Amino acid sequence: MLEDKLKFDARKMMVKAIEVMRASVAEYRVDSKGWEWLATRELATSREYANAMAIAERTALNHLKHFTSLGLLEKQEAGPATKYHVVRR
């Protein structure tokens, strides 16, 4: 049941994310697989995201920073303990 709700929320969030990203595609290309992974979670660290996407941690930080600038993530804490909270509206 919870898994179905997360999948539904992920689809809903994906639609919203696509709408937001269309406006900024010229500025920055966002990895849609990364957003699909994030949308199924509540919190994520840059290391978790980098490992899940098999990308460098610096690239992961750039992706997370971009998602944050779009209002899709909120940064919690700072430094090595930084976590990113997925915004659900």
C-alpha cells in the first residue's frame, strides 16, 4: 500500500518536475532518472544520490543544487551532514 502511494506520488511529482524543468532545459540538463529515484524517497544525501546514479559526487552535488533551485528539494543541515528533503506539495 505504501509502495503504491509512493509510486503514485512519484508520478505526480514527475509531472510537476517535467513542467518546471521544461522552463529551464536550455540552462541546465537534468537527469530524469535521478529525479525518478529522488521522488521515491523522503531524504537523500549527495553520496546516496551519487551511488544510486553511478556518478561522481561533485556531479551529484550539481544535480541536487539544481533540483533545490527549482524548489523540488530543500537542503537540511550543512557540510558533510547535508541532507536533501524531497518537497511534496
